[in-house]
Amino acid sequence: MNVLLTCAGRRNYVVDYFKSALDTGGYVFAANNTHDVSSMAVCDDFALMPSIYEDDYIEHVLGFCGRNDVSLIVPLFDLELPILARHKREFTDQGISVAVSDPEICNICLDKVCAQEFFEESSFNVAPLFTDVELANQALECGEISFPLFVKPRLGMGSIGVYRVNTRKQLRACFEMVQDEIQETYLSERSMPLKGKEVIIQEEFPGSHYLLDVVNDFEGGYITTFVKEPLSRWAGEADGAVTRDIPALKELGAKLSEALGHIGNLDADVFWDGENAYILDMNPRFGGGYPFSHMAGADLPAAYVAWASGKKPDPSCFEIEYGVKSVKGISLHRVKY
């Protein structure tokens, strides 16, 4: 089997994981719209692709898969997920598995307002969320919410434009600043239809922060949940984490799986105070928290390869050791082109 990781970027560790999963039985290709990323340096071969927003993007991906006998595509970038999801049938018609959820699920996870509606409909805990400064100020006046508040992009990721505010003056200034910042990032094109509603205001969640990997199979059936406690963060991702055995959060993962029905791994940020849990973010893909599960014994890439091959994964793929502390570092890779 040959595997293509699309929008692979800096996730060179995912390339390594899939290489190990394939052993000598196939190649791992990485696709990106630039050479100068670490995944391109460690893959077996790379595919230089146009922007995901170009009209011929899917045509390029299909062509590469056909020329290189790719059987499994694993996307690694949030904004690409709904695009591949809409064209999934074109790949499956050619015998290519795509580890992506349905378009509706991708949109729920990407759009924080849609996620809020999903949480309310599915009986998850929610905190008030606003896309208007005046409505947020009214909620402050009547005591519905209180400082500190967070101002951030509605389609945010990677800690782009996230600000913690403690006064109304800061609230208004940061709201306008985030609107401007969105236009200078890769969030701009996808945010255009949301003009005027592209920024959200949300109260700080109570409790401690945890990372979840909610694992489903390729039919959307629940498998397991891995729980990790982050040690530190940088650029929106955990730099270190410890695997934990917390039954309440595993149950939360199972409930989330049943309600959402995603495909493969779901990366989720959760706050839990010992009684109530609040879901901050969901990403239906391999996220920055997965390596800590892998270091503790999980092997979801091997499970992906098995599912794409029509086989049943080894149960050990879904087992982790608790109390394992691991940290990320910086490594350099000499490029071959």
C-alpha cells in the first residue's frame, strides 16, 4: 500500500509513523504547496500541489494518486478537510480510501458557531458565545458572562488571533484587531462568507485543560478515547503531555463519537472541573496531541492502513500506558532536492 499525506506541512512525525506502519510494504508520499517543510524532507517522495482553493486542486491530487498507485489519503489540515470531503466519491470510485469525515461533520468542527449549535442539540455543556461586541457587552451588563473573555477567529486554528481580555476597552479593540488579522492569514478566503460574523467572543472555561483522541473506525464506529493532560503549549499545540486514565473523559469521548460519527481520529480540547466538561475545539484529523498517545503505545497509522486494506487492526493499536510523560523537540532534516 502507498499512502499520501496531504497538506503535511511540519508534521514529519506523522510521515515517520506511517512509514513504520507500512514497514517495507509501501511508500509514504507527502503533499504540500511548498517544498520547504519538514514532511517533504522525510517522506519517500513528495508532491508539490497548488493551493487547496485552486479549481484544479482535486484534479492534481487524483492524478498523483493514479500515477503512484496510492490507496490511502490522510489529510492533515483543517481547511482542506471539507474540500476533500466534498470530492470523496471521486477517490473511492478509483479504489482510494480517504480518511475524512462527511462535509457536514467537517464544517461543524471547523466553524465554532456550528459547533456550539451541535453541542446544544447533543446535550453537551456550553458557555455563551457571541459574534457581536454589543451583544457581548449587554451580556456583561446583565451578568450573563464575566471577564476574562477570549476573542478569536470563528474558524480559528493554531492560536491565530487569540486574545484574552479583561476590560470592555480591550474587548472592542481586540475584536476589531482580530477582524484585521484574519485578512492577513490563510483563514481569509474561507472567512469571506462570514463577513461581520467571522470573530467570536467566549467566556473562559472552568477547570483543567485536557487533550482527547476520540478514535472511530472508517465506518464511523467508536473504538476508544485517549486522554492526555498537557504540560505546556506553543502556537496552539501542546509541547508536552502526560497520558491519563480518567473514566469521565473517556465517556465524554464515547458520547461525542456517537453524536458526531466522524471518521478516524478526532483531536479535541476539553476543559474539565471534576464534574462538568466543556469542549473547546474539535479537529477530525491527526492533531498535535496525537504524538503523546503514540509515545504511550497507540498506533493509529497502523490501524488506518489495516482499515484501508479491508483488514481488522491489531487491538494493541488502541492500547496506551497511563502516566507516560513525553515532550516535543526541534529536529533538523537535510532536504534532498
